[in-house]
Amino acid sequence: QEKMHKLLEVYERLGGEEDIVNPANELIKEGHIQKLSAKNGTAQDRYLFLFNSMVLYCVPKLRLIGQKFSVREKMDIAGLQVQEIVKPNVAHTFSITGKKRSLELQARTEDEKREWIQVIQATMEKHKQNSETFRAFNSSFSQEEEHLPDSSIASTSSVESMPGADAVGVFGGSDSCRKSSKSKREKEKQACKSCSESFNSITKRRHHCKQCGAVICAKCSEFKPLADNSRHNRVCKECFLQLPANLGSPGVETLGEQKKRQAAEKQSILAAENSLFSSYLQFLEKGKTWYKMWVTIPRTEPLVLYLQGVNQDGRSPRAVPLPGYEVSSPGSGEKFEVKHVFKLSQSQQTLYFSAEDEELQTKWMEILTKAVKGETEDMAEGLSYP
């Protein structure tokens, strides 16, 4: 949570332009630096953010409140080079070379220069080790996938078995087949096979079907038959329906029971006793119509806001990941027919809500301001509003 809080602070200082709020990201070091001009050697004030996977080379912006930056260059840690430079009449210099650009930088002191070089080199080494570990794991996983049914393998076999098929032509196109198969698998990994919704790191996590290996979300993989090792494993709906009848032994939920349990779980998320804060609010849908919604911040997911319409008990609640949003009142140019309006806004989306009274409006704005920054521990227990 502390790491996410730091990322949110940097996200705000960058003006919300860089998508860095991700549990996989970690801020390693930041600080002012001088950039030496390649033309005349003059020093220009710049700022570096070093993450575990990239370096953001930024230009400071003049602001009355708080230091802001604009990103001039994003450099991946993979393939990065850093080295000391010895230049006449210029001290404490070093260079960072990426795939697209090379920077000559100057630190304020010799110690500061050494620290930058050492920290960047250590980050590069750690990233390299993690990449090698991931490649080894991915290689072993790919070998397991070879034993699973694959549409590309099946189609190649069918071509080879066709009468009069040219064997040279088939094998000559194997490279393009492999590339096509690889790009298809990469595309499949970005979205759930069953519901086609895109994955993200907060509310839509990846899972694998233990039968066919398909990439699916948690909602579409809640079918858990009793395996031979007496452990419950996730499978997709198609595989669940094709399993032998003897797996439906006592202790295994039927499809109808699972639907009832899932509906109950969805409603339990929205229950007031399971939330940090909840109440009815008016929600402006697509900038046209106000609808009454039950709005909840669950204790189990304090960084997500759930919205449920009053006549949509059977449907899944809408989930809004809060990191990256700002909480504020409408501007002077925003006029509404309802009172006590507040909004959640980010670079790509603005959500408008209306409370019944000023007290509820103030309470929601205070709690959401903490939630978008990850300060959920400061929220009082049992803050539900009747």
C-alpha cells in the first residue's frame, strides 16, 4: 500500500499523463539532475524518476503549488547502459544510453554521481535476473501447453493430410504459422476467453482453466470440480459441462448452486456491514439521466468503488478502480438540476454523483479523497450511512 501511495503521488506530479499506477511498478530513486547540451555544453535543469523497469527523464514545470513535471523521455531498463564520463572543465558527469536516446548528465557532487550510477546498475541487474527467471518459467509453461489441444497444430495436421498437399509448401510456411499462432496467443492473454473483457491488475485478474489452459477471469472460472488429488481447481464453463458425471460427487456444487452462491456473493459485497462506507446516491449516466444507485466501498477492496442500480439485483455491480481519480466539486461552468453534486475525474473519464444532503456529500468527498490515495487505514470503522 505504501508503494501504491508513492506511485499515486508521482502520477499526480506528472499531471496524470503516465500510466504508472500498477502493483508491478516500484519507485527506486528520484532527484534533480543537470543535462548537458550536446550543442554548446550548457547545463539544463532536469529531473529523473528511476523505477524497477524504466527511467523517466522529465522537465520541471513552474507551478505555484507543488512541483510538477512533464515526461520528455521514457527509457526501458532492459538494454539500458550507464557509464561515467571524464570531460575537461566539467565534473561529476555520466551518461545514460537507451534504445532511442543517449543523455549526458551532471550531478551536483561526486558522491551523488556515484550513487546514481550504482543504483541504476543494481536496478538493471535485478531486472535482468527477474527477466531470466520469468523466461525460464515461461519456457516450462510453454512446454506444458504443447500437450494441450491447439487450433494451430490441428489446422497444420489437417493441411498435411489433405490429398495432393505440397509438403514443401506446408513446411515453408511454418514460420508465418508460428508467428500467427504467437500473436493470437498474445491477444488471447489480454482478454478473458469467455466474457471477452480486458484484464487489469486491480479488478480483473488472469486465471487459467486447469483443463484446456484458456486464459479466463475469476468470474468465468468459478466452476471448481473435485479433482483426483481432492483439491478444487478452476475450470471454464465449457470444460465443466464436459466433465464426467462422476465428478459431480457429494461436496461438488451443481451449476444452479454455483449461480445462487455467486449471486449471494455479489450482494454480500454491496452489504452495508461489509463496507467501509455505503449509501444511496444519484449517478449521472452518460451525461444525460440521473439514476439512483447503491454505492459501496468494500472492506475487502478499499481501492474499488461499486455501483448497483436499485432495479439490477441480478446483475454484477459496476466496479470503478479509484487510484488515479481526483475528487472535487463541479466547476463554475457545470450546472445541474440536482443539488449536492461532486465528481470523480481523471484524464479519460469524469463521474458525477449527487447526495441527498450536504452532510452526506461532504462525507463521501472526504472518504473518496483518502481512498484514491490509498489512505484507507485512516477511515473510521463502520462508516455506513443509513
